[in-house]
Amino acid sequence: MTAHLLKLENRAVLRLHGNDIRDFLQGLVTNDVAEVAPGKAVYAAMLTPQGKFLYDMIIVAEGNDLLLDVEAERSTALMQRLTMYKMRADVTITVEGSCVWALWGGDTETGTCYADPRHKALELRVISNSPPVSNTKTLDQSTYDKRRIRHGVPDGSLDIMTEKYFWLETNAEKLNGVSFTKGCYVGQELTARMKHRGTLKKSLTPIELSGPASMGDKIMTTEGKAAGDVRTVSGGLALAYFRLEYSDAGIVVNDKPASLKLTSE
């Protein structure tokens, strides 16, 4: 099988080094840092005290260090926020020069490789200074986006409005992005309450389009009620921030019919 490789230009890598890195991060993110091991990455987020999204990341083990696969445009702000919490902990945070790659249908020859923890359909990711596999075909960005949208996987703040969306509204539970047993972290109380009370009213949901759409376009029911907003669009698919009460209703985007796209496991 020929491998397909995509350099994820919108990703960057932070390195955490020191004796306290796991305890430090454990009190800040939504998932269990103790689960991170060589070859096993963990998807997590930092939240506001109200349980709303600030930053998401994929946490990767490399030797005794932890690497954070994060949004490139927001990596400096994330580094500053982490530093604010560091205080006297034995933690050093630096920017790595490495790139993040998506690898489908092959095995890496170099770099730090890990299965994408959000969904098995996204296969492998690799942190490496150079292409981690030789003799590959290029994985097209639109092909990558269509697959992640089909499975309800957001692309950081491109799809998740910062300090607006609750973490559980982003498919975090389905995408292995939250632990309900790990203990306290910033935003934990409201996240747990939303889970146990079943109060989720909106969610990022794949939809199928029959006409053109752009990020921010409104989704309406056929009866004229506001049902949500379009986020990432790729081809005839989009990720939508959707009101779950309208899951069985007819919906339109820009007066063209649309439909919820059921994700496959």
C-alpha cells in the first residue's frame, strides 16, 4: 500500500521538560496525562473555569519529555498561559522546530509517530524535522479535511469558537478528549455536571450540503428557525455547530437543502 503524507502547516510543537511535567499538565487539561506513553498520544484541552474551550492539543511522549501538537497561530499564547501556571514547578517549555505530518497507509521511517487519538480514520501523525517517509504520495488537504469533517473532528479554533463553546459541545467525549475519572482540572466541575445531567443542547455535527456554503453561514430549519452555524467546509461536507433539538427537522443553508451526516465509527 502506498503511503500518503500531508504536512500540517497549521500545527506547531511545544516541548515540556522537567520532573514535574505530568503533574503540572494533569491539573490543567481535560484528559488523563498518565495515559500518555510512547506510541500512545492523548487528546485534551485547556478550558476556562466555566468549562469553555481555550486550547486543544495532542499530548505525545518522547523519552521523558512531553510534546504538545498544537495550533501554530496560537502556540505563543498557549505557551504564555502554561508559563503563567508554572510557578515553581520543575517545568521548562520550549518551541520545537519540528513539523507535524499526517500519514495514511504507511509506517514512519523517522520522527515521533503516534496514532491520532481522536479517531482511527485519521490514522497516524508524525512529529519530524523532515518528511518521515520516503516514496509517498501527497495527501491532499481537502481529502484530509473531508475525512475529519465526516467523523466530526474539529480543527482547533477554526471550528471551535474560543471561550464560546463548551468542551462537550465539540464532540470531545466521542473523540477521546475528556476523562471523567482523572480528578480536578480547570473547568472540570461544569464539564462533569453537563455530562451527568445530560444538558448538552448543541454539538459540532457533520452536515451534507447541496449548495455552496462558507464558514459562518446560518443553518435554518425549513420552518425558519435558527438551527446553527457552518464551520469548516470541504466539498459537499461541512462541520456545523448545531442545535440538537432540530436533529429530526428539515434544514437549509443559503436556501439549499442540507442534512445531518451520520458519522461512522
